[in-house]
Amino acid sequence: MPPLGRLVNGSTGHRRRPCAFPALRPLSSRGPMTFQQCLSIALLCAMMALFIWGRFRYDVTAVIALLAGMALGLVSPEKAFLGFSDDIVIIVGSALVLSAAVQRSGLIEKAVAWAGRWLSRTGAQLLVLTASVGLASGLIKNIGALAMLMPAAGQLGRKSGTNPSRFLMPMSFAALLGGLTTLVGTSPNIIVSRVREQMIGEPFEMFDYLPTGLGLLVIGLVFLRLCYRLLPADRRAAATMGEALDIADYTIEARVREEAPVVGGTVAAFLKEHDGEVEVTAVLRRGLAGDVRPDLVLVEDDVLILAGDPDALERAVAAGGLDPSGHDLDGDEDEHTARARDHVGVIEGVVTARSALAGSSASRLMLRERMGLRLVAISREGESLRAKPASILMQPGDVIVLQGVLSAMPGRLRQLGVLPLAQRQIALGATRKGWLAVAILAAAMLATATGLLPVAPAFFAGAGLVVITGALPVDDAYEAVEWPILIMLGALIPVSGTLQSTGASDVMATELAALARDMPPWGAVALVLASSMAVTPFLNNAATVLVMAPISAVFADDLGYRPDAFLMATAIGAGCDFLTPIGHQCNTLVMGPGGYRFGDYARLGAPLSLLVLVLGTPLIIHFWPLQ
């Protein structure tokens, strides 16, 4: 069989170029599978069985597979940990940090608040989210589009009371389908374009993928809108301690700053802006409390006593330009103050019966002056508090939020007799960088779309910049990273690589080539599409294209047809891993935040894969004729 550089149908008329891929040996020269190849396939099958069983957490299963690969001699000790430096690990970790920074900026909240006025039903919310991420994935790298819009899923879910896991996996699948529409949407498209250029001297252009990709995207969006209920309704990300406590009725005070957006507005307008998520229990003007009337006009230096969920209070304070800290935090603080703030945090605690706070108030005890602690908020079950938190006489059982230097906090709490509950980030009064995080993410995605930088360094630089510029605090950045996911990826990459290193992938691909010779042309295209979809969960999508694209070219030459349809089928199949969380970074990215199990992907992904196979084959042949 001739090298791929000569496997070109003469009817194309394009200039032939030498191919960088090695020539395939004739099928007859392939002998039976070696013992190492059998071991590699057995290891992958056993690993997949462990994932589906669910006895061990996914990262532990990956570690077991890596250790087994080393014990069997399939993975050398020198290469066992190369997976942790792979681009996929960097991309996923950086995307999570960028997503957290965009979420903290507050811009997603504003967009969701605007859209939420018209989107109250889960189906409508899902359609908007999946369509948005699908269209965005055609313009930028699909994982970047998903990372940018993941916070919106959480915001819409909280607003409508819908579990965000209903949105995240469909959004990931929509991102995969959207990536099929352009050259830059996903890595397989770029690789296939390069293969075509090496074969016939002409690559696929930016929008050559659009006819088939857009058709599959529309089909996929309709399917996801109608069939999202195939996902289990009880999947949730692991709750943090603060979320498990579910303390909702905090009371805080917030001063109206000069030229704040709420100045000149009424209390009713303020409440409407935040959809009733917060309550104004009192308004203090010049130290005096007045009736909280809906038509009361807010002026500078009014002090609002607000009650509500911590996240809702944070959004209200940030959007209203309020100051909950007792001093101006408009972003003009000096470098020393900004640096000191990195060491300041908040801790929630319960006032015990023996606490020094019981029967007294923060102002009476002079907590700020004597101990460097500020009472940020207070919650009392069954009671709506209408005074400044610092002036409220505390009772045993009150839940309070104290702010101070974290290193000194444990000793202060013991001294006061406060039982700590949890440390979590409540950013009341913290400066939000607004458009900065979005601008950094956009710059990273633009750098990848234009070819200025590969995805990994662009996203890593973006993640570093959001931390360096203060758009996301360092502690928040580390919290945003799903470390078990990164461990799983780092451990699985060398295990999956054994298919290539032992030659097992070549043997399997060659057997598929033998099958295709007895099929009609549409059957061969369908087989290439199905094979690429089947191989992708074991290899990453880029490796799948590298293995399958040369085989696809052999198919086309043996059958006497143009290679375009077969190469397009390879790209689509490699970009459509809907069955596992490990075949594509998008699926991996939503696994932790969605609380999904390994088998959940097949519940929604298997029928979608079948739909792509059944409808994608005629789409490919229609837009890329075989003759």
C-alpha cells in the first residue's frame, strides 16, 4: 500500500505534498496482537469497568489504573507522571480559575438577572444556555466558551430553584457540537485540516466545517432541550461547609456612598432591582431610625439594615455601590492596604452560652478597637433584626460573621467563647474588578483563535493575570480548581497512551479498515464516524484524529472516492465524546461542579451519539460528495 502522500484520488486535481504521517503497512502484513497489546486493551477495559462500577472515586480509579500500568510494564517509571504536565491538565485548571474570576466580577450576575426576567422555566433557560455556548464555541475554543458561561448556569439555577447539574452536562455537549462548526472550535478540526493539506495540498478553511457542524448543532440543541430529563435529578456538587449550614437570614448594615447608583432612588426600586432577594429592615438617617416606606428616597450616608442570603447581600451591596465595612472601598486603597487585605478573611461562628458576647454587643465590647474584629453580620433564628449588627445584644445560639486577620482568628474565637462553624468567602464590601476578568478571558481566547498562542499557555497566562491583578484572590483561585479532576487527568494520560506505545491502536484501526472494504460508501463513512466516536473516550480527541485520519484516507483511496467526507467524519467523531468525562476537556470541566458520576454521561450521551451517527452520515455525504 503506498504512503499517504500518494493516496489521493486523481480527480481532485490538487497538488500532492509529502505526508508527515508514517505510511501504513499493507493489511496482510499485520500479524496477531502481541501480549503487550492485549495487556494494554485489558487494562483500559478494566479501568472503564471500575469507572462504571463507581466503587472508588474517579481520581482514585485513575491512580489505580496508573499503578497497574506500571506494574504490568506498560508505563515506564520515567514517563508515569508526564501526564501531569500535559496541556489538558493546564487547560482545565486554568479554565476553572478564569471561570471563577468571571463569576466574581458580577457581570454574569447582571446578564443573568436581565435574562431571568423572561426565562423562568427550566427548558427555556436550558435552550438559551446551550445555544449560547454552542454558538460561542464556533468562534472561540469550545472549552473557553464553556468556562465563560458556566457561572451563568449556576446563577440561573439559583434564581429558578433548578439544580445546576441539569444545565452543565447539556452545555458541555452543546460546546462539543458548536466546536464542529469552524476550524478553531476544537483541536480535531485543526489537525484534520493539516492532514488534508499534507494529502492534497489544500487545507480545510475556517468555515468549511460550518454546513455539517451547524446542522449537527441544531439537531443537538433540539435533543438536549427535549431529553435533558434523562439526567438524574439529584446530582449535585459536593457542598462546602458553608453551603451545608444553609444560614440564610443574615443581617448587615451598609452605608450609601457618594454618587452610589441607589442615591435618589426609592426603597421600592432597590428591592425590585434585586427581585426581593434582600429585605430592608431599617433605614438610619443621621443616626436616627425612620419608617421603612417603599417611597422613601435614599440619600448619601443613609445606613441600610439589610437581611437576606449572604450571596444575595453581596450582590445587593456590589450593585448598589454600598459600603458595608465602615470605610470607603472604591478601589483607591494604597498598596499596603491591598496587600494587608490578602490576610483578612471571615469566619462564621455560634455564640455559646459561656461566650463573652452573650448579653452584650460588639460596640459595647469594642471588638474592633480591642481585638481587631469586625462583626459583619448576625443571624438569629425566627427573628428579623432591625438594628446595626454592632449594636445588637447577642444571645446564645446567634450565628455571627466575624472579619479579621485569619492567623489570629482561632485564638480570638477561643477568647470570646465563639464556636467556629466554617470559613468561607463572603466578599461583602470587597472591590469587584468588573470587566477586567472578562477582558482577560476574552484576550486569552482571542490569542488562541488567532493562533498567537496555543490554548494551554494562553489560558494559564489568563489565570495568572486574574490573580495578579486582584480580579480573583489567591485563596479563591485555589478553591476554584477541582483538584481530583486534575489528578484523574494526569494519571489517565499515560495509561491511555499505552494504546499507541504498544501499537494496539494501529491494530484496531487496521481491523476496521478490513471491515470497511465490504461496505457501501455510506456505510464506510458511518464506520469512520462511529470508530472515531468509540476511540475518543480512550484517547484524547487529538490523538484520535492522529490515529484515525490516515486510516480514513486509506478508506477513501481503496474505495476510489475523495477523502473529504471521510476526513470530516473523523473530525466530527473525534469531537463528539458524549459517553465519558475523560475523552474531552469540556466533559471533564463540568464533572465536579455538576456532581456527575461516570455513568451519567452515557445516559444523556448515548442517544445523542446515536443521533449524530444516524443524521451526521447523510449530512456529511450531502455537503462533501464522495465523487
